Amino acid sequence: MKRNIIVFVILIIMISSLSAGPFGMEMGWSIEDLKRNEVQVQLKEKNYNISYYDVIPTLKHPDFDRYMVSIDDLKGIFKISVFGKTIEVSRYGTDLKSAYNKIKKQISSTYDSPEEYDFLFPGSIWDEPRDWMMSLLKGERALA
């Protein structure tokens, strides 16, 4: 059984001021800093002093096709979110797990090991290995 799924990866990465930031962006940058560094931006939403932008960064990753930043008016970028490309997966989720582990390894080599959550919620009927994708689809499994 094959299903289309978009791998959603949220990266919140704290970096030092001396290192290059993820995707060519730096935590703390303002919208003006993004534009000055040739990052294409499109405002999606503004709530109080927080703005959410779709961006096209100068450094792209081949496994991601959408990028967003959350910017505080005073503190700048505080969150970078990326969205994975659609991939075909089996009911066992092996292709999804492989893609997830590949990206996790890349992040770990640069930014240290991330905190990881991979569990099935208690009481789920989707508890067999062949049910891995269904449990994810039904919101009864977490992988983050």
C-alpha cells in the first residue's frame, strides 16, 4: 500500500554569531536582513509583533521544497520551518523513516543531536509494524 505524504520538518536552530546559519539565514535577522541577503520573502500572516513569511533562501536543501520563517519585530528570526518534498511510502513507513533519519543525521553532524520523539499513543489499534503509516495518518503516532 503506497501513500503520498509530505514530510514536515520543523527546525529551530540556535547558532553562534560566527557561524553560517541554516539555509543562508541567521537567527535574529530582521526582514531587512533577509532582503539584503537576497532571500525572497512573502508575508503570510502577522499577529501582533510576530510575522510569518514564506521564503526562498539562498541555500536550499534538495529534500525540502518550502521554507518559512517566524520573525519577532524586536528580536528577529526565532524559528525556521521547512517542509519536505512529497515521497511515496509503504504502509510500513520505511521510506519516510529513512528520509527522516537522513535529515536527522545531517542536522546532528552540524548542530548536535536533536531531541527526538517516536512513539505510539496508548490505546491505538494501529500497533502492528504494517500499521506504522496508518497510525501516523490517524494522529496516533508521533515522530518528531
